[in-house]
Amino acid sequence: MDKLVYTAATGLRAHMAAQAAIANNMANASTTGFRADRVVFDRIDLKGGGATLQARAPTSEEVTDADRTPGTIQTTGRPLDVAMNGNDTWLAVQSADGSEAYTRRGDLEVSPSGVLQTGDGFIVQGGSGPISLPPYKSLSIANDGSISIVPPEGGEPQIVDKLKMVSAKGTDTVKGLDNLLKVRGGGTLPDDMDAKLTSGALEGSNVNMTQALVDMIENQRSYEVTANLMKEAKSMDESSASIMRLPS
């Protein structure tokens, strides 16, 4: 009986995690460069020769996987907008804890202090660390990631830095809860010297709203079935207790 209750309880927690991921995907359907969350429903730990099945929602320190299919690229004409070419090409940024992470979000902007950052505030990495731009009259980004500026007084364009673009192909990477790609277990990805981008364009979210709605309905129905299983376990337990009860 305990095993039945445990199975039902872990199933409910798994469906709650799935529902949270689906809701997050739907909320980010219009977020630039967003990759849809995927939920791993179970984890098998081999302990003492036996298999223990666990299903739970990830904590803030953990990561989930993501759908790696690319989103639709739309032309914007804005000089600071970039879209990575190739599904495995990512832009290096500095995460909140100071470590290097990677994103497909290319709506770049220059902070008042001259630091180049993404639309969600992560500092963009260059060849030797965070990119800081001097005052400029105009700016352009080449398809190899080179950043050129025209000084305020005018003149010829000058290359001041280069976006660090990496390839995740062949590396065990996972998507963090901050929507950044990270190397599993820590570490960084090497520069991809062949990586290219499209300037003046943005990659949209890869969330399929129709599929997300279908997933939400199916998950809700599965949740109800699992909840009924817990009710049935309670009913069976009460019946067993009734049989064992001595007559007065």
C-alpha cells in the first residue's frame, strides 16, 4: 500500500513540474531567443542494488533540458540586433554568479556605462572578457561577430572587439532556470572561429503555442488520473483496516 501511495505522490509532483514548465514556455512564447523547457519526469538512482524512482520539480540550483530546435528569424534592421546562424551556435555572456554561460538572445544594448549586454541584462563576452564600448557615432556588427564603431568625431570605422560565439555540438550542456545554456558540471565552451551571425535580425522563441496547449490538457488529465489513484489507495487502506478491526 505504501508503494502505491508513493507512486501516486511522486506522479503528482512530476505533473506539477510539467505544468510549471508548460506555463513558463507559454509565458515566453514571444521572448527573443527563448528555447522551450523540457521536463524530465523521473530519475532512477541505483542504491544498494535496487532502483529508486524519484520524480520532483527542479530546485533553483538545478537545471532542466530544453528544446534545441531554432526559432524563426525576423529582420529588424537594428544594428545591435544579431541572430546566430546554425542551431549549435551560441553567444557567450556572464551569468548572475559571474560564470560564463550562453544564450541565443541577440537583442543587444549598450548600458549607460558602455557595457554591452543582452535584452535581459546579461553582460556579453568578447575575446578577453566583458565587452565595454567607448563613445561612438555609429556601430555595426559583422557576420563574424566583429564590432566596429565610428568615433564621435567621425572617420573610418574601427574594430574594437568581437563577440564570443561558441558551438555546443558534442558537449554535454543543459539549460539553466535563468534560460542560459551551461556546461554540465561547470566549465566553458571554446570559441568557434567559424561561427557566423546575421546582423539586423533576431531569432524568436521556438515555443509552439498549439502544442503547448495540447500538452497542458494532456498533463491535466494525467494529473487527474494520478489523483484518483491516490484516492483509490486510501479507499483500499480503509477497507483493509475495516477487515482487521475486531468486532465489539
